[in-house]
Amino acid sequence: MKPLHFALLTLGALFAVMNSGSLIQAAKPNVLFIAVDDLACTLGCYGDVVAKTPHIDRLAAEGTCFRRAYNQLPLCNPTRASVMTGLRPDQIQVYDLDRHFRDEVPDVVTLSQAFQKGGYFTARVGKIYHYNVPAAIGTDGFDDPASWDRTVNPKGRDKAEEGLIFNAEPHRKISAALSWLAADGTAEEQTDGMIATEAIKIMREKKDEPFFLGVGFFRPHTPYVAPKEFFAMYPLDSLRLPYAPKDDRDDIPAAAFAHNCPVPNYGLDEPTLLKATQAYYACVSMVDAQVGRLLTALDELGIAENTIVVFWSDHGYHLGEHDGIWQKRTLFEQAARAPLIMRAPGQPARGACDRIVEFVDIYPTVTDLAGVNAPDNLAGRSLRRLIENPHAEWNGNAVTQVLRPADDRLPEMVMGCSIRTDRYRYTEWGDGKYGVELYDHHADPNEFHNLAQNPDERAQAVIATLQSQLRKKASGKTPVAPVNPARL
């Protein structure tokens, strides 16, 4: 066959594949795996009208923005271990900040290990597995050495200037309190800026061989530290606290409120809370700028068209919802839902996907997109079909859980489990012994009205159905594995 004729046939075949709605498989595509700590859906691409996040919004427009993606446990160590193993918390028995997943599953093949086995160079810069932020910035924390060929742990001026950080709750460590600093200097001097710089160095070094590069940013985790220029993007008089009805908490079980935030707004006044809100958004925009640097580097190195980009936050985050919930550790929508964006080489469809997906789906999706072999026992399923067609039939639900320690509200340790479907969220605490919640997102997207309190016949039928589905993914039982109540 003549070369020109062969080339025309090849182009024709390529065009046919593109028109068929199938994603084109790149040969050994790179993976840029971006994790952000404590990032809620406070992004323009998720409909937040306050957030200024042009670079992440660009990624969402060029890829698939999963607008209803849910983590498995809204606490750093458990959710990160779940994502990287592709297994649920009940499978790896990690519920607190003190247990390593290999204590329960010593031979598990992590996501980056799967790429190692596929002939990839794997590296981590910053936080992918849990770090004790910020005290251990610069150390490996709960990292998994077998997962990486190289690790880099930058430490910026935010660590050196901890003495300048304002702590609105001095009785707490700055890593657990509403605390912040409008810092001098540039973002490149901050730990997250240094993380982007080091990641770009690795991309430049490895641009001619396949790599899996985990890039983990620390902000907007407390303390909220960012250069002053990012604070200036959010004038205090432009910010408001979330609305909640006066009786919002009356139908919510005590167990639904995190043990570290049992008092509305930590008892702080509105001006202080608005400053915390400003600081949080400042950190979001600083991280966005670093994501922009990574995306620009892919373009400049000429490897963007052969790189899968995955952007995710370990869990969602509260900024005062339900009359004063802050941070994480709840099973409400704000903590269970989190950003997830994927951009794959040659994907035929772009934009938002509103199907219910889970973070355990990340592992099988990335290996599927790259053509890398994955273990057979993964808990999730590949999202490739939704990347090819965001409106494809899916029938998904998502299960999120969290463990509560015994305290003055709860006489024993209590497991909370929640299932999210297209329409409903159903939650139970200690198999229902310590409370039940049902929210209809069609009529009540802010989860203000608990239909499980004095449920009518329709609500009872929904609860019965969702209970059965919930049990397929989470036992609801108190774990037998070691748990440190002080680290839940």
C-alpha cells in the first residue's frame, strides 16, 4: 500500500474513533495526580460565585468535572489511604489519623505501585498520603515508601513564620483551629509554591519517559496561610456567612456534629468568622495559581497531549453551614462531596458530569485510561464511560462514613454511615441507635429538613430501600481494629 494512502486510512480511522465517542488511548500516557488538602467545592467550576480559580476552571472545561463526587471518609488519613488503595475504609480498617493501611492489608498494590509495575517512574512531591500538618512538613508522615521511586518534601516560609499566625482559638493547635496569616513574600516561597516548583523540575527531567507524579498541596488546610495578594482578592465586605434557619439544628442528631466542633461557630463572633472565610478563599486561590503553573509546564514541555491530569481534594469542608459547622468530619453534603476533575488525552467530551461517583472510582479509572493492569479486588469502577459521555447511564450511589469517639454526648464510640443517591441522602449513627437522617435533595439541597424525624409512609419506604443499599458498602459497625479516639 502506498504511504499516502495508508496515512489517509489511518487519519480516517482516527476520525471515526473520535466521532464514535470513544476515548483515544495514548501510548503510556503520563499521569499528573494533583491532591489538595481540605478543599471544598469552593471553585468557579462548581458554581461558587465567590471563588477566583481560573486555572482549575480551565482544567474542568478541558476535561470532565465530576460535580457529584464523594469521598469515603472525610478525614485526611483514611480518605487518602482509600484513594490510593482503591478500597473502602472497612476493607483497610483505617478510620483515624494514626493507622497505616498496610497494618491491615500489607500486600495491597497501591495506585502508584500499579504504575510502577507497568514500567512507570513514580514520584511524590508534597502530601499524597497523610502528613501531620503543619508540624511534620518536610517529613514523610504516613507515607508509603513502596509507592514511590522518589519523594520530595519541600518546606517553605509558612513553616518558618508559624509564630506570626493568628489563632482565633488559642487552646487548639494551629493545625486544628481557625488560624491564618496574610504573609509577606510570594507564593513561590510558600510550601505549596515550592511543591509546584519541584514538581515542574521532575516533569522536565522525565518528559521523555512515562511518569506518575503525585503533587500534594497543603492548603487550604489550617492554618490558612497565603501571601497578602490573595487575601486582597476577597474583601471582607464582599463575604457572607452561610444561611441556616433558626431551628436548623433541632432535627439533627447530636452525633451528626463533629466532636471537635460541637458548639456553633466555635463560639466566635461574625467578624472573626469572616476573616477566617477570607483566609480560606485566599488559600484556594493560591493553590489555583500553583495548579496553573503545573498546567503551563505541561504545555511548555510539549507533553500535555500525552498526560492524564487528575485533580482531587481529600474531602469537602465546612465554612459555617448548619448554623456554624467548620472544617470536616461530618456526613453532610459539604464534607462528603469534594472536587474531582479528570482530563484525558483525546477525550471526546468535555465539561460537567452530574452522575454520582465515589473516590474509590479514581484508582480503576486512572489505570483504565493509561492501559495499566489493576488488581481485581478494587472497590470502585472505572469512570471512563462518563469521561467519554458525561450523560451515560450510570446508576451510581456513594457511601461515606465517619467514626465518632465517646464523649459527653455519646456513651460509646459510634460509626456514622451515609449513602447519597441522585435524589436522597440517608445517614444513620450507630445503626440508628444514635440518630437517623434523611434529606430530599430535590426539594431540600441544603439538607435543612430531616425527613427521618417522624417519617411519613413515603419516607419510611425510602429509608428501607437506602438501608439495604448502604449495607452493601459499609457495615456500620464499630471497628475491631485499633483506633486512637484522640485522633478521630
